[in-house]
Amino acid sequence: MEWSQKWLNRMKYFSCLIWALLLLPVVSYTQDSNLGNWILLFGNKQISEKVNWHHELQYRNYNAAGDLEQLLLRTGVGVNVRENANLLLGYGFIRSENYITEEDKEVVNEHRIYQQFITKQKLGKLSLQHRYRFEERFVEDNFRLRFRYFLGANYQLWKDPDAESDKTFYFSLYNEIFLNTVQNAFDRNRLYGGLGYKLSKALKFEVGYMNQFLANGNRDQVNLVCFYNW
């Protein structure tokens, strides 16, 4: 009985936090802010013991929904070079709809080739991930190079006591910096915090809040994320 009450208290706590994050886009309309909403789907297929296929879809909006900022499709094939270390070569297509006036948009298409190296560590309830990514970007008629460094951390808040269950609540945090290979090297920095629920080894969900610092300002986004391994 005592354990059931603790479980109910945890569920109420996490439900309040999740609903608060989900309502941020609605609040943004009344405050006339630049808060947007990103819907992200990440998938990974383990082809063999060493080879994996990564794929993702990101649908980014200027507001809660219906005002497309960017559509990103990315895929790649990776190889486990050692335990908890993966080297990957991939391709991405990005369609951006940039406002040139308050009402008019300009569509920009980008083809991107990228290479990345990921390492992971686990320290008790804390999981760390380092990602080093180099991109060759073909943006319309321009060619650009960019380096990205991502540091992510997940901290386990609660785990189902059933030994055979993978159900887990966790806190997610990451910071990612983008650097160009031009005179003005700084491109942007993303800082994110969110709550996640791991339903099984194959499926987990996150809802979070991200602040994106740009060279000429910053933007805030609510992130709704799904991870699927199959």
C-alpha cells in the first residue's frame, strides 16, 4: 500500500511537469513570444552486431503547429568500432521556410553529408553521450562546412521495481555547439532540458524545452520526441 501511494505521487508530479511543458506553446500566443514547437522522431535499426541504420524526421514550427520553419530528414549507416563507440556516415535533406517579411517566406533547400563519432558512458544512474559531427552542407548554390559538439546526459529518476521491466522515468539534459569554418565561427548553441519515459528497450518518449542561442538573438522551442529501436 505504501509503495502504491509513492507511485501515485510520482505520477502526479510528472504529469504536472509534462502538462506545463505541453502548454508552453499556448502561453506563447498570449505573450507574443517567439516560442516554437519541434516534433522529432529518431529511429535506429541494428542490422548486425556491429552495423546499425540511423534515421530521423524533424518537423519544426515557428509556433505550436501549422507554421513550418524547417523539415529535416536524416539517415546514415554506423559501425560500432568498440563497445559504446559508434562511427557513422550519413545524408540529410533540409527544407527551410524563412520569413523575409512579416508575411512572406523564402524556401531554401539543403543537401547535407555528415560524419559523426559517438561515445557513451554510464555512471550509476547517470548516462553520458558525446557526439562529434562534421557536416558538408550544399545550401542551394553555396557550399559550407560546420562542426558540432553535443554533450548529453540522462539521469534515472525512477525505475519499475519489476526486474524484467524497462519502464523508467528520467531527466534529460544536453548542450550542443555549432561552429562554422569561416571568419565568424560561432553559428549557434542549443541548451535543452526535459523529462523522458522509457516504455521498453525499443521505445521511449521525451517532452522538453530548448533555448537556441544564435549570433543575432535566441529562440525557444518545446520539443516532443520519440525514440524507436527496432
